[in-house]
Amino acid sequence: MTPAVVLDIIDQARRQEARSGEFFRLLRLKAEELPDSIAVEGYQPATCLFQFALEYIEMAPRLIDFVDTCASDAGCGDLFAPFIDAATRYFTQPSPLLARYEGLDSLLVRSYLCHRLMEEMYENNRSTRSSQLVDMEATRANLLVHQLIGEPFSNELDQSIVVTVMQIAGTPDYYELDLNPFVQQARQDAWDWMRDYWENLLVRNHIRFSLGTP
């Protein structure tokens, strides 16, 4: 599987959405249900959420490819391979739990699983956790998608991520692994681009978290 395959899956969903408009109608309803801590300040909140969701979805295969490339170049590809494989399967072999989701709605859930898995991956190793590779805005983006998916299902997804991470990296030995070669590789120009993307994802779509929220 290559990121191009996932991007093709996304492109098919976008064409389906262009015909049906179902995902946009769903986000129009979601825009009215967001908690007070999340403000969509654009003229048309549903349009802001729709564009945010598209960018969030399209970022997932690029993030998979980036982590895979950095790990390979750093000589620790085998350590990251289980995460890459799990993140990829969210798109190519989705869980039966997603059977009732279609099109971009389904891809938003799959992308959430991918991004949350990567977030937890960084948290479960001392080298990556202290590297500050993951920006707070990425965490806020995940929190917004958590709301868009809706509870209790999004909580079930979070729990499945915890189980997956524990299966892959749930030992003290993994936490203590020296992954600084990966961190240093990820600090190259490509990560600067990705960091800028995350830092501005909410801002450019007119979405703001209130002060004092995570």
C-alpha cells in the first residue's frame, strides 16, 4: 500500500460527496452542537468545518508516509512498521464497526484513528514524547474531530487506540528505546512544513478553542 492508494480512496469519497452532499449536511447539524469551548467564526460554519475535515482527512496518508520515510532514513523502520501497518489498515481494511459510515463521514473516522494512533505513538516513547514534534494544534484538531464524530462512539475509538498501542508498545522497554535518530530525522525541512500545516489548520478554517481548554 502506498499513500497514493489512500489518496485515491479519498478522491473517490470526494466525488461521491459532490453528488450527494450528505457529509456537508451532517456538518451543518454538527456545527450547531459544538461545545462552547469550540467557536467556528467563519461566515458559514458548516463550510469551515467541511474544509477542515477535508484537510484533516488528506493529511492522514501524508503523515503515514512521512513517519515511514523518517523511520526508514533513521534506520529504525522495523520499530515503526507496526504503527504504519495499523494506520494503513484503517483505510484499506476498515473495522466492521464502520459499516454504517460511508463516504467522507467514514474517512473522517478512519483519519481520526490514524491521527490518534500517531499521537499515542509519540506519547509512548521517552525520546519522541520529549521532542515536541507533535504540536498542540494537532491535539486540538483531534479534539474537534472527536466532537464531530460524536460520543459515545468517539470514546470507543479512543479505547481501541489504547488497546492497539498497548499491543505494539505497551512495555517499559519500548518507552526507554532511544528513538532520537528518528527525532533528528523528523526535524528536517519536511517536518517544518507539516508543523506549519498543523499550526494553521484551525486558524485558516476560522475555528478557535476558548482559552483554558486543552
